[in-house]
Amino acid sequence: MRVLVVEDSAYQRLRIVEALRAAAGVTEVEAVGTGEEAIRRLLTHEFGLVTLDLGLPGMDGHAVLRWIMANRPLPVVIISSDREERSALVALEAGALDVLAKAGAQPESLGRWRKKLAEVVEGARTMSIESLLRRSSARAAEPPISGSIPRPARHLPPVGSPAGLVVAASTGGPPALRELFLGLPPQNAVVGVAQHMPAPFTRSLAQRLSSGTPWDVREAASGTEATPGVVWIAPGGGHLEFVRQAGRILLNVSPHGPSMRWCPSADVLFASAASVFGSRLVAVVLTGMGDDGAEGCLAIAAAGGTVLCESRESAVISGMPDAAARAVADARRYSLPRLPAEIDRCLGDVSRAEV
């Protein structure tokens, strides 16, 4: 795979090029410092992947991304600074494959960053550019949102044993999560999401989902009561768990350790939810590379819960839903547009079973 690096910082450009040259499957790396140079190279050469800085001089990264999606569709990875966190989420909705933070200077953090970039390269080799384009085209065709989407008045009766809904996503996940919660009416259920994404991007993800869907979406914090009808996003750099304490369901966020490959971990979230909700739990595994969530789905199935997986046809990368479907024999697979209705039906079945 030939990769084009678009980055105006000489230091960051060097770090990215070094990491890419060491990544499996990369045959050649070129680097440019402006958006105009990037487009000139894309017009005359074939590339399998682009890494893109958003804060470029002159033609910025958003303009380059729009040009690529319209003229030379291919995987684009945003490498963004913390101050551009909201801007990076906009780029994901416009068709970017993934977002990484800028490379740090400390050897330990640099090593983790290089490993993550290599994983993204691996994912780009197996991704469905058609699915990515369909999602970005659908997003572009929507009318602009003026303020937040109004939320329906919530008259949720108190329940002693609420249902649970847990969702896992990685590469291609933010636009998929938006489509999922846009199509799913707010439920009387405790909802947790593990989206592989570094801090502070999960905070902006929660804000954008809250303003762009009918749901109240918040980044999770330890000790908070897991209120039904709220979507709790696992914070980047940590793992979200549900715990039952004195008759209440609380959130716990634990730090990421070296023994865990994925962060935030779907397996951690799913296993904790299985112990709290048992058969009153629905799990959904969306697009992403790797197998995070598969072990957690086994725990959910053993507890009598329901496992739903995104289909290969709609997933940008089908590694995670494929792994979950292999782990749980009776997992059901649906395209992303169908999943909200199936989740709604499954949660309704759980509610009726309690009556």
C-alpha cells in the first residue's frame, strides 16, 4: 500500500512517516505539507491511504477531505490535535475513516501511538469504501441542523429492574452511532457505548450525538447513577462498567492498563452489563476491526441476553461484528438502517416479559 501523509508540522510529518514505514503492508510513503500539494499528488499517483492534518495552511484539511471523497475516494485517517476535537468529529461524519491524536514526545505514548497507526493501516486494507461513501453521502444530503434536535418529553415510569442496551463500535463508528440513535426512539433502558477513540474526542462525540439525535448523550464518569434514557459514552483512555450497589446501577470508569488491547473496551462494558442486567440486556456490535466485544457477547448470551451485529454489507469494517457473530451462534445480523427497529423490538419484548 502506498500512503500519502499530509501534515504541515515537520516534527509530526517525520513521526508519521517513520511509523508508516514500519507498518506491515506499507510499500511506500510520501509526505507533503499543504492541501494544494496533496491534491496535485492525488491527481497523478495512486494511493491506498491518506493521513490528513486538519489545520493546514491555505486549503485546510476539511477541503482536502471533501475533494478526496468527491474525486478520489479512498481511506483517510485524520491525525488531529486536542484543540481540533470537534473539527475531527465533523471530518468523520464527512467520510474520514478514523481519527488519531498527534504523536506524543514520550517514548511510551509514542509507542502506543505507532501501534494504533499500524492497526489503522491494517483496517484500511480490509475496509468497504462503498459503505463509507454511502454514509458520508447520506450525511451530506441531510438538511442542516439548527440547534439541537428536540427531545420528546420523557414520561418514563420508574422501574425496579430496567433493561440494558450496550453498543460497541470502532473504525467507522461515530457516523454509525449517529445513524443508530437517530433512528432509535429514547427508551426506558440504561445505555452504554464503547467507541474506540482517544480522549478528548469521546467528549465531543457525546456532545455531537446529544445535539444530533433525540437522545441525551453524556460522557460517563465514575460514581454517576446510570439513569435510564441516557446514553453513557465510555471516555477515551478508560473502560466503562455498570455496577449494582445498594439497589442502584452506577457507572464505574477504570483506567486503561497494558493488559487490555482495546480502549475503551467493549468486552469490559459487555461483561459488566451481563452481570447487572442478565436476560434484560441487548448488545449491538457495529463496524470496527479486531474482535473487541466477542468475549463480552459470550457473557451476554450465557446470561440470556440478546446479541445483534451489523451486517457485512453496511459495516465499513466488519471485523468486530464478524467476530461477535462467530462467538455467539444465535446472534442476529442486520444492516445499519434496520438495527434501530430491531433494537426497539427487542427492548419492547423485554419490557412486556416483565409485565
